Amino acid sequence: MRNKRAHFFLFSALILLGSSIPSSSIPSSFILGFDKIIHFIEYTVFGILGIRSNYKIFNSVNIFILSFGLVFCVFDELWQSTIPGRDSSFYDVIADYSGLIFSLFLYKYIRKIIK
């Protein structure tokens, strides 16, 4: 698939799908181990795909990523709180948003190396 916007929105749907899994279906070692790291990595990928989709608000894809990403992080946590056995956490939102910010720096660094 060559459509970069489709990649971004499909990954967004995948995040929500993962948040829809009841806690009884997730191994306990997975939950206790690397929860914040997984959130960070998940939203780093989300940010990079968002940058590549080239959506712009106020002529800046970075503003789009930071604003839409924050809304999506909060929505994801609120959605997760409606799933049986799952709860939302402010610290998960912080890990998610940190991944988004990291994705901006990572993408800029990678583009600088490639040029």
C-alpha cells in the first residue's frame, strides 16, 4: 500500500483495536512488564506515520501531530476505560505524548542523516 495517509489511519485503528482487548485476554506478565515502554513505542510509530502522511494545520505537520496526537492519546485512554477490566491512566497519556514528541525529533534526525 503506497498511501501514507491510509497507513496513518490504519495504525490509528490498530491502536484502538488493541485498546479494545479486555484485560482477561492479555497475559499478566505483558501488563506488568513494559506497559509505558509499549505506549512510548506505539506512539512513536504513530507520530512517524503521521509525519509521513503530511497532514498540515497552520502549514505545519508538526502542529498536526502534536495537537491531533494529544486528542487521540486522551481519546484512546478514555476508550480503554470503557473496556471490561481495563482502566485509563494519566501516566499512559504522558508516555504516549512523549513518544509523539520523540517521533518528531527522530524523524528530523533521520531526514538529516539521509540528506
